[in-house]
Amino acid sequence: MTFCSDHPLCLNSPYFTAIPGGLSPCKSITVSGNILPSAQSMHINLRCGNDIAFHLNPRFNENAVVLNTQINGTWGPEERGLPQAMPFYRGQGFSVCITCEDTGFKVAVNGQHLLNYNHRLKDLTTINILELGGDIQLTHVQT
């Protein structure tokens, strides 16, 4: 674990950590941090080897959250529709909770349910790496 110089609990980005035992239904991952004032984007990836089972990508210049899966180096179709306004803001803190369920992922931001994303990679136990990056400072990661 590495720390940034201006906050003793701030993890450097990009940040990678193992998900012990991989994912399974009812398992949750929580990520908290601060979005930089000049942020363009950030990402949270749930990885299975070189594949990305779940890609959560808030893009501040587009005012959109992009979801996707990458298999064998190829991205699938993007999902962009949000049921509410963009919940991520430049210069503000955030907390994301991703809960794995039988059929997909449930994502809550700042304690409010945001979206569901259906599994495209079905072998959940092989999804065993959390990757975080972009224009953020991380303060808490729980797998």
C-alpha cells in the first residue's frame, strides 16, 4: 500500500489490490476518495486476468458514467443511461459500493442506489483484482 504525501490515509492512483477468493453473490466492495478539481475521468475496474469484467468510468467532461466489459482486449457495447443526475462532482468526495449479485452488479454512490449492470463474465470467482485510477485521491478501499 502506498500513500500520497499530503494525506496520511490517501492511497495513490492507480491502485491495484486483490479480491480474496474472487467475487460471489452478496460480496461488496467499497471505495472512497476525493475527485480532483480538474478531473477529466476516473475508473473502477473489476478484473479477471487481462479482462475487465466491470468497468465503471465517470467522465466529467461528458457529464456521463460509462459502463462496459473488456474481453480479450475488445470492449463490448457501452452502457450510459443513468436513472438520475450524475452523482460524481469535481472537487468533492465520493463513496462507491459495488455489490455482486447472481445476475449482475448493483452500484450505490454516496449511499444512494445508482444502477445495475448485468454480468458479461459469468465465472465470478475469477474476478479477483480491483483496479482504481484516474483523477482521484483514494482514502478507503475495502474488498
